[in-house]
Amino acid sequence: MPNCLPRSNGARCEASSDVGNFDFVEGTLPAVHADCVRAESYVSSDARSACFYGRRAAEELVWHLYGVL
């Protein structure tokens, strides 16, 4: 039986996919993507590491934005 997620249209379930929350960043900012994925992987097991990598990703994003703008 596939993992099921509720659908917004009221249907019972929809098969989950292996799409990550930060896959949209991978092509443009691979360094930020790597830190985002690592932070996400630590959320349940090590909150301190998750915060560290989340902050690191945010700092990389800010540096990128300063360079672009």
C-alpha cells in the first residue's frame, strides 16, 4: 500500500513522491540546496544541527542576494 497524503479536492489519498522541499533550489544554488537538505534531514534527530544548517543556508542565500542585487 503506498503512503497516502490528503488531497485538497477531498479525495481519499494520493501517492507521495520523492520530491524534496528544496529541490527547486538545486539548479540555481547548489550550495544552498545541500545545506537545506542536510538541515531537513536533521529535523527529527538533531535539532541543533538542523538549526546550524538552516542558518548556514539562510546566510548563503543572503550573500547570493547581495551579489545579485
